[in-house]
Amino acid sequence: MVKAVVGEDTRLTSAEDRLSQSAIPAEVGLVIGKLSSVLDRGFVFDLIPTPSNDAGEPACSVLETRDDKRKPSKSKPQSSESSSLSIDSDWVAEHARQVSRMLLGGVKVVGIYVWASDSAFKNSTMILCQAIKGVSDAIRHLDPSLDEALLIHICYSPRRWNCRTCLLSSSITSSSLRPCDFKLGRVLSSLQRFKCSYSFNFRLPIYCGGASTSQTFTEILRQELAVHAKELKSANAMIDGDLVHNDEPCNTDGEHEIEILFPFMKDSRADALTAKNVTGILLFGGSIFSYAYLNVKEPVSQAVADIKADITRSLQSRLDIICDEAEQDLIPTDVGDNEEAETSKIPISKFILNSSTKACHLRLPRRVLVPWLAGTYICDYLQPFESLEVVKERCIELMSMEHSSLDASKISEVESETSLLTAESMWDVISPASSASNFHLDGNVERTSREDGSNSMDNAGNASKIPILVASFVLLLSIILGFMLYQKD
């Protein structure tokens, strides 16, 4: 449980000045920072206001409740005392979900803040608890280890800061909010930086029956990511070439490099080839650039844990982006008969893989790094058809960054090659050269068109005869050479 919270002096003071000058009665937003269970302390890096919703309405407003039975002379103070907050919890949760994708290892959405009078805050405990619950539920799949959240109240009458912690459970009530010490200090300048280049390669068999019969593309991939996350947690790591075996803090300056070490594992693709009910293979491979930030007093093992969590979150974020994209751009269009034409209306995120014999190549968004605060970075994911200007627009909208501080030339394209997900039929896996394919790129989906099923089978049969002919030739040559050597002796 966090016992004390330290906020970045420059950023939080700037946020307070902005709010006081705006003269708005209320505002809600996200608290960006890090909660350290080892140190029992929380670190707040910045406060990000939740933008107005699609209708242009603010996410937080003040509701005034007047008592008509009161005397007119007392109506105003009674109205002030009975005011409460109205918060669009769903919109704040959606903002948190999208911002979580843009944060690197160790940096998370750790709660919400509210700018309101003391009376409005006290009369809005339940709505604030609902907002915290909504935010935690929205980012749970990206940060499953998050079990605590912060609620920061910036009071303007009188002017003061208050911080409360909240243990995340199935139900959050007013009794869940506990006060904790809060102060301003230097946080960002003391962060240590760690990077990692991680290559991955998943091979998932596509079955023609059994439990996976009705599973969609998204469901299969989410299950694999969950399995891989568990494997990743148990992997060893090296920092700057030294194996991590202790919990001591890192005492050296500069940027440190982490390498993930996996034990030799049995190739799952080989197992898939022996299964009788396998109709295809889902290949999911590429390289991820991961980044993490560590407080100087935290152990190096925490940096490794943050890098591993960032890798999993990055893969999950890319999958979420694919599912959020316009679904009509993600459906296979190379269909022939009526049955397949009907199937083509299904978006690829909901596509049942074993119902298609078509090969599909899906290019995943690639991560780019955007300069943020005091030499730190946030990230975004660039689709193959997007430009860096799109990244700038998202940073301005979601992270409340100023347009003048964003320069496209300073955005680092750290992943030069996009990750690739491929669904192949079984004949492609056994003999890749057996089917002549033409590749068409539409958006971020590269589709394969081929001849009809009978021709594919014939081509596969012809290709399978080649190894037999080669083996026969080698055997005949061995007999001839043996006979010649025998005659010579």
C-alpha cells in the first residue's frame, strides 16, 4: 500500500496555474506516474486533462442543488454547500484506455485527479469511486498487476492539494479511500532509462475441429499472448551484459540495455505438423523495441519486470488497435463462391480462421517514440498507411501536448520493420512453393489469391513427388558408385 506520494514539482505547479487562470469550476483527468510496492511510494509525473466528448461537452461539471424553502438571502451559500460533481465516467475510462497504450514500461495511468471546490468534492464521493472503478477496468487488460489507484483533489477554495489511495476491488466505496502524504519534488530528472530489442515468433496451429472450431482471430491471439506473458515472466535477463541475480539498485548513469534470455524450447510448429486435424498455421513474428523507466532507489529486477510488462502491453496494444480500426478494411476480399462471399462480410478481428482456406498477411502497427517530459518518451503506434502527422494529432488530443513542442523530425521510428502476422493453409506450411501466389496490399492487410482448391492439391501433389525423385536418383547413384569401387578392388 502506498504510504506517500511525490509529484513532479514543475508539471503539477504548471497544472495548478493553468487551472486557476482558466476559472473553470471543475475538471477531471488522469494521473500519470508510477506506484512502487518495493518503496511503498507513488510518483506522479504529470496530470492529463480528459478532453471534451464527441458532443463537445466537458467530462466533468458542477451540479447545483437549490432548496426553494430557504430564504432568498441564504440561497446562494446553501447552493454552494450542496453542489456536487457530474463526471462522464465512461468517457474518462475510454481516455485512460487510449493513453495507457502510449505509456512505456513502468509508467502507467495510476489514478484520476479532480479540480473542484471542497464542498463539491465531499458531496461526490460515489461518482468519484465510479470513475476510479471505470478507469481501472478499462486498463486492466494492459496493466493486470495494477491493484491500487490514486485520487488527487486540487481544491481551489481554499487552495490545497489532497491525495487519497484506493485499493482496487470488485466494489469501491468511500471507505476504500484512504488519505496519504503528498508533496512536490523532483521526480523526472532522477529516472533511469532501460531499453530492449525483443524478437518474437509465435506458431499457432489452426484446427479443423475441437475447442478452437468457433474461436475467432482475436480470441486465439489473446490466448496466445496470455500464455507468452507467463513464459516471459519466468525468463532470465541481462543488463549491460551482466546476468541479473540481485535486487540492488543500478548505480551507473546513462541508458542501459536489457536482453531477455529464454531456454531452448521445443518447436511448436513441428508438433503442429504431426496433428491430423490441423488445417493451417498462424504465424506471428517480428521485433519490438521496449523502453522502461526506473526510480534510482528501485532494484534492477524492477526494470526487468517493467520491460517484460511493456513487451506484453505493446503486443496487446497492437492487437487492440487492429480491432479498433475500420472493420471493412480488414476483411479478406479474394473470395470466389457464394459461401466464401458471405464469409467476406466478417471483419478479420471476428473471423473464424479454420473456416477459411485463404492465406492472409496482416502487418501490425509499429511503435514510434515521441519526446515527452524532461528527456522522457511516450510512444504511439503507426499504421502502414499513416504518417507522423497522425501521431502528432493523437499526442495533442490524448496527452494534451502543445503543438509547438511537437516536431515530427524528433519522433524516433525505432521499429524499421513492421511485425507480421500470417495465417497459412496447411499446404503452404508443408510445401511453400506448391501454390503460386499473388500478393495484394490493401491498408495493413496483405492478401493472397491462388488457384482453386483442386489445382492447389494437384500442385501440392506434384511438389511432393520431387523429394521422391531426388531420393531415387541418390540411391541409384550410390549403387553405381559402389559397383564401380567393387570392380576396382
